[in-house]
Amino acid sequence: VRWMMYWIVFALFMATETVTDLLIAWFPFYYEVKMAFVIWLLSPYTRGASLLYRKFVHPMLSRKEKEIDTYVIRARERSYEAVVHFGKRGLNLAATAAVKAATKVPGNGAG
């Protein structure tokens, strides 16, 4: 559970870091503060990731649980439909290629 909390918080940090690097990378000691923050998140003594997860991430996820579940269900349905669609398309392309190859073979009586 501890590592799950860390990786979730770290992933959120990495996502926000993309924007903050562009905006405030010029700030003195920015990279040192960022490195200290990651160490604070990871440290078993400070348990920074657990603290941030319990105070901010978990309550937000709990409030949005139904929306997240709905999104996951929709994504699952869409992915299944996409697999079926591309599977049919791939089979059609393979069948067409096989027919074309069969009609071009010398000595089969078709050419």
C-alpha cells in the first residue's frame, strides 16, 4: 500500500512537473527543491507520499469514484468495439490479399 501511494503521488508530481518546469525553472534552487521534494516523498521517515495521498489524493478520488467508474466502463466498451472493428478490418485485408495472391499465381487456371 505504501508503494502504491508513493507511485500515485509521484505520477501526479511528474504530470505537474511538466508545466512547472516550463514556468518556474528559472527560479533559484528550483531543481534542488524539486529533488528534496522527491526525497521527502520517498523517505520512510517522513512518509511524505502517504501524507499527501491521505490528505489530498484519496479524498479527491473518493468524491469522483462514480465518475471514474463510468469512465472505465465506457473505455472498456470502446476498447472492445475498437478491437472488433480493427479485427474485422484486418481479416478483410488479409482475405483480399490472399485472393489477389491466389489469382496471380501462374498455372492455377485463373490467369
